[in-house]
Amino acid sequence: MDQSLFTGPPAVINGITPAPERARTSIEETYLSLRQEILNGALPQGSKLHLEGLRARHGISTTTVREALTRLIGDRLVVAEGQKGFRVAPMSLADLEDLTYARMQIECLALADSVRHGDDEWEVRVVAAYHRLGITEDRLRAAPALHFDTWERQNMEFHAALVSGARSQWLERMRMILFHNSERYRRLSATKGPPPLKVRDEHTAIFEAAIRRDAEAAVEAMRVHIERAFNVIKSAHLLPESGGGAALPTSRNA
Amino acid sequence: MDQSLFTGPPAVINGITPAPERARTSIEETYLSLRQEILNGALPQGSKLHLEGLRARHGISTTTVREALTRLIGDRLVVAEGQKGFRVAPMSLADLEDLTYARMQIECLALADSVRHGDDEWEVRVVAAYHRLGITEDRLRAAPALHFDTWERQNMEFHAALVSGARSQWLERMRMILFHNSERYRRLSATKGPPPLKVRDEHTAIFEAAIRRDAEAAVEAMRVHIERAFNVIKSAHLLPESGGGAALPTSRNA
DNA sequence: AATTTGGATAATATCGATTTTATTGCGGCG
DNA sequence: CGCCGCAATAAAATCGATATTATCCAAATT
């Protein structure tokens, strides 16, 4: 699975731990670096991505910058207009609503399949990821700033482990795109403080249902988890309404 | 909807041709051209995409070729390996199975939402697209070779119209990627002859259910449609069981 | 005052060439 | 015989520069 959004080399047989993230080519290096900056907001939504500026900052050629940016288009983190260059993909409340809806559908599909068909190794991965995340969450309460990045990575890995038993590569690719885009919104409201206790509870609910192979319960817990995350961001009032997209019901499919 | 996968000319969302939408930049031109060749098999799965060859053939610079190819990576029609360049994304029966599954999930989600929430304009679009497709199908029986490309376009437009009432842009993006990839498989087995009568019947079933606002029936009909398409391709025995197009000798087309 | 026009400026798109990395073929050596 | 290393070659990645296109602003026109 050497997909664009998934970093690094063949990313470990068992699906977890994108780990070292070495970048062998300088395009990839730039790609990863830029993605990071977009996800954490260093490059704010809608901002122009000037070739010359990026070239200078990264010490590479404009051609290389262009290619890195083009790869980010595939991840829907960057948009390109006619002859007007690149910019960071815009964000809006309407877009978040839509994104949340889409992600809920896909993540839940994958989770259900994963819970139903995950093998022993899958179980082990889930337990490991859950436990590891728990450790970091404890540390996070003591020293938030110190372990924040670690938490974010392990949070992502926990979610990845949960669905790693699902058999559809295509769904996984779609999930990854949606997950990363959600991540960008989540970090908008992330206060760099300890995550609310609720998050831990929600993870626990998903985890326990998954391990006891109760697909429906796991899916329901995942829905709650995703929906609450949406509400947190929404009520932070950091987003423009615009985007034109009609409001979507983010709740269950009818 | 200025999406990467959505090709230009006949977007035809409301029946009237919107704008020529010609490819203004030479990267886009190359992108569209290459995509076409990949979809119709002129560039077979797994084949190496040599920069120099493409540069010469398209009369552009390697840099431009690279960027067009990078955009195709976002559509999952091309894969890039480390320092080994680009190749056409491999096909396999396993991949088709997976792809069909994923597409069924997403296309059906979109269809259900569309049928439930499509407005009058949506209905008009569906009726128009269905009727237009019907006309072409009649002509196709008389002179297959002549109208084949038209049929393919209108078939895609019919499916697009069906889900055009769905409100999720994100789901639509995912659907588009999956649809195009399916298209590549379908054309593997397309005989350039008239499409089986069954296809017409299936389209009719979907169409009628959609217009009478019966979401469940429409989804069921869509499932049948997608699944049969899968079986047709599968029984054509044109695909390797699993991944990896064996190293085809470098396609050297003039 | 608003719109248009022309030229200067800035940014992007594209090119041709160089550097870096993979692949291939061929002798030597175990 | 078959494996290993080493040149020679081919290809990809990257660069620096040129060609195109958009943007801005001021002067001119109505």
C-alpha cells in the first residue's frame, strides 16, 4: 500500500506504525513537510502557496515544489486553479459537516467489516494500539505540550488498527483521505491541552465493543465519537459558514 | 465542482452545454490525454511510463509529463515507486473485486441520498440523461463503432445525474475515483459491440425506481447493475488473479 | 465617477540541461 | 556453473532559466 497519503515505505506488514517516515526523494520530503504544515495550520486554509517562497524556504527548485503540491491535490489538501497557482484547500463549516458525514459512512463500513473479519493479529494490533494510546493519554495530563504530537500519532494509529482488519484496500484509501482532512479540522480546535476525558471514554467504548466482536456496538460508538468531535469543532466557532454546500445530517443513514 | 477526475467538455449538468471547458494548460491537456489512454487500455496496466517517451510523443517537457502523471496518482490510475518512475496502476481480479465492493457501498449511499433529496431539477436531469442514453443505445445497435464513445460518455453522465441530488461533495469525489477505476475494468471486456440488452433493462430499473422516489428499490437495482458488470468482466478471464502486472516490455508506441 | 486601456510587475507554466540513481552486461572469481 | 563486483548505459530526479500569463495601477476616455 504505497499510497500517496500514507507516508513512508511499505508501512509495515501489520498495518500500523507508519513510523520512521524517511523520505528518500526530495519531492517526498517536501510533500511530507508541506502536508504537516497544512494539517497543523501553519499554512492556513485558503492561503496562497507561492512557488518562489516555498522554493526558497525549502532550498529546492520550483519544479520540485510543484510536484509536491500536485501530490497534495490528490489528498485534497491543496487546490490548483487555472493559471493562478496553488492554495491551501479552503475550510468551512459546511465542508466540515459534509466531510464528517462522508467519513462516518466510510469509517463505519470499514470498522464493521474489520470487527467481523479481523483475525488474531488484528486483535493484537488493536489491543496494543489502545494500550499505547492509554499510556500517552496519562502522560498527556501531566505534561500536555510534551506529548501532544505523540498522542496525535497514536490516536491515528489506534483508528488505523481498528479498521486494519477490513479487507477493502479501496475503502481504506478513501478513509485515509477523509481522516487526514478531518484531522485538519480537529487541530483547528485542539487546544494543545489534554484532550477531554470523553475522548478516552469513547475510545474505550469502541475498543471494548470491537474486541468482543460486537460490530453494531462498535459502529455506534464510532458514530458517537465522530459526531462529538464534529460538535466540538463546530462550537469553537472558528470556521466561516461559507462553502455553499447545503447542510447535511451527520447522523445515521436513514 | 472543479474536480480532478471530472473531465472537461460535457459536464452538462442542466442540459445545456455549459462551457467548452477546454484544457487551458498543457499539463491538463497531457493529463486528460494520458487518462484517456489509461482508461481505454492503450496504456496497459502495469506498463512503465517512460518520461522521455511521453515527452517526445506529446511534444512537451519531462517536467510537464511528471506533473500530469502526478495528478493521475491522485486518481489512482498511476503509481509511482521510489526512484523508479511511474507506471500504470496494476489491475487484478482481486482488485476488481475490492473496487466493486467499495464502489457499490459509496454509489449506493449517494444514490439513496439523491433519490430522497433530489429536487425538481434533479429529476429533470435524470430524465434527460436517461432518455439521451436511450437514444444512443438504439443507434448503437445499428452502428456500434460509430457511437461507442458517445455511449460511454452518456452512460457516465446518466450515473452522474442519478447521484447529482446527493448532497455530499466528499462522497461524490470518492465516487468519481471509484467510478473511473471501474470504467477501466469495464472497458477491458467491452467488445466495442452493442452493450447487452440487460444493461438497458438495469438502467431502466434504476431509473424508474429513482423517479418514483423509491430509494430502496433504486439502490437494489444499482447493486444488481454493479454486480452484473463485475461478473461479466470476471468471466471474461482477462485478469491475473492477484496484483502486479508482470513486467511488460516497455510499450513503445509511436 | 466609472470603465477601459496600456504597460510595468509579479507569478506561474514550461523548457532544456545537469545531477543523481537504477539497471544492464560483462569479466573475474569462488 | 553461478555469484559478485564494476563499468557503461539508461532513466529518473532535480535544477536554473525562459516563456506565458495574470495582476496592478495609472492615465485616458466617455
